Amino acid sequence: MKKVIFQMSISIDDYIEGPNREIDWHIVDDDFNAYAVETLRATDVLIMGRRTYELMAGYWPTAPGDDPVKEQMNGKPKLVFSRTLKRVDWQNSRLATDSVADEVSALKQVPGDGLLWVGGSDLAASFLEQCLLDELRIILTPILLGAGKTVFDAIKKRYPLKLLSTKSFKSGNVILTYEPAMR
């Protein structure tokens, strides 16, 4: 059965972006790229909200040719949830037309064990509220930003989580993998 996974890089002080929406503090090295490529190969569909789509669509089509993640990001099917976008032009993208629950249900019915990858903290909050997330992968990055947007600004209640695993990188990044404790 397909797993719906949310992954996000955060600073030690819980920010996903700086006060001016900057993400130049992410630590991406060979080890991290190997992890990203391996995970993307196991992914059937990238699911994202408008802000994440615009960020990714603005970078990946013209990313450096030697970036090992570029081919995977551009080649994967992408499902975009937005109330304001009228169309999506990035390769293999489509705009969601049904509810979050209906779209995810349809994706889970497609045969195979591939992952359904959720990007964007606001969209992930909606997935949590609807009990649609199977895993949360938080990439803890060794930096303090001091201000910005936190990972789950949109969360209004408690969601207990169960730690499944940790993975450390030489860079100091640590991936904390959780599942919702109450499903």
C-alpha cells in the first residue's frame, strides 16, 4: 500500500524559511543528494501546494545539469493543490480538481508500493487534519534562524507522534521519521 509522506527541512529553532522566505541555509551535499535520489526513485507522485510548486517549478527545470536530483524532480508526476492557480506548466504537473481526500484516495488505489510525497507545510497540516499522513520526515538542519515561518503554523491542535527512526549525515543534518500516533 502506498505511504503518504511529508518531508521538510527545519532549523533547530523550528523555521522552514527565513523572514524573507529564504531557504539558502539548507545543507545539501553528496550524502543528502544520494538520500534524495533514493527517496525520489521510490516516489510515485509529488504532492504540493501552490507556494511549494512555485518555488520548485522556478528552480528544477533550469537547475544545473549535473545536479543528481534534477532528473527525478522534473520527471516525477506532480499533483498541485491551489485555490488561485489556473494552470501548472512544470513538466508532468497537474492541478488537483477534487478534494484532498478524494485525490489521495485515488492515488492510493493505483497499484504499487510507491510513495506519495507531500511538500508544503500548510498542505501537510490539511493532510494531518484529515488523517492522510502516514509519515513525517523532519530534516533538522544545524542552524538557528531567529525568525521566519515555522513548520506547522497552521496546526491548531495536538498531534502525538511516534518516532520510527533517525538518520544522521556528516553535515549535521538529522532526519527524524515519525508516524502519527493516533490513526
